[in-house]
Amino acid sequence: MAQGGSRDLTVRVKTARGRKKSSTKWLQRQLNDPYVQQAKRDGYRSRAAYKLLELNDKFNFLKPGQSVVDLGAAPGGWSQVALQYKARQVIGIDLLEIPPVPGAHFIQKDFNDADAPEVICELLQGYADIVMSDMAANTTGHPPTDHIRIIQLCELAYDFAKEILAPGGTFLCKVLKGGTENDLLVDMKKNFKTVKHAKPQASRKDSAESYVIATGFRG
């Protein structure tokens, strides 16, 4: 019991039979994460919504009437935020099934599939104003390998963005600590007016993730 009669509200989860210690640790972190709790109160699908909200507060790229493509969209938090800013169209894709969000069109498909870009383009009404990617590969615990994997996803998303973004459009993508690979960064700076890296406060402190935000696509 804390001094002054206040209680320690930290939730501790016992390791149940059949549950790995890593799963117990993850569950305990979820139960005690203020962003997870706030997401439930605000009606967002996940704490990730606050990452996008923070990034938009800083870079101001979400505007009414936009067409938005959400890569790695599950469980739908980023799509919810885009619709909150009155996006005209939101198309999300993920390997996992995503429960419907009014106003968004979700595709259950691996973006690595060769025909995934074509499936998205068939649904797009013209060009996209924003391509945003929160895609992440399963981590191995080996930082160099994890970095390569997430950069490959970023490159895949970037190549797609260059094909479908309207002039002035925005590309937002998750990367790991250390930022974007040099060759990719150089190419982004050629094709966008500004390229920045940022780590939202809503990202967990022990997470190596950050985001690259490229605005003002030159077309």
C-alpha cells in the first residue's frame, strides 16, 4: 500500500499453465499501458491511433477529402483516424482480417503478394493523397536482421507509393532505430519536398520503432 492511502493500481498477471512467460509479460504490459486504456475510452481499435495523431499534430498531413491507403491496417486504428479527419476514401490491406469500420474498405491480403497493388488500385478512385504503412515483420531478436526485414517492407511500400501518389502527396512508413537506409533516403529526398524522421510519444519507450514522413510528392 502506498503512503497517503493511495493504492498501487499496477495490474500483475500470473503465469498461467500453458501461457509462456513472454505472453504473460505482454499481457501485463497491455493491461497497464495508459494508451491501451485511453484507446478503449476513445473508441480506437488500438493504441497505434495515437501515434498517427501525434505525427499529424507535428506534420499536418491529414486533411478533409483525401484518398488514403493504409498498409498493414489491422486492427484498423489508423484508418479510424483518417476517417476522423474526413478522408473521402480509405483503403486498408492486411494479412489479418479486420472488422469493418464504416467508411473504410478493408482487403484481407498479404501486401507482399504480386497482385496486391493491382487489387488496391482497382478500388482507388484516382490517385492517393496519402500512403501510410505501419507494416512490421515478425522480430527475430537479432537487430540487424530485424532492420533488414522492416526496411524491405518500407521499400515495398515506397515503390507502391511512387506509383499511386498524387502530386503533393504524403508517404508515412514505420522504420527501426537508425532510420531509413541511405539509398532509400536519398531517393525519397529526390521525390519529396521534405523527409523527416520522428518517434511519437505513443511508441513504447522500449520499442526501436520510428517513422519516416515524406511530404510534398513531386509526382
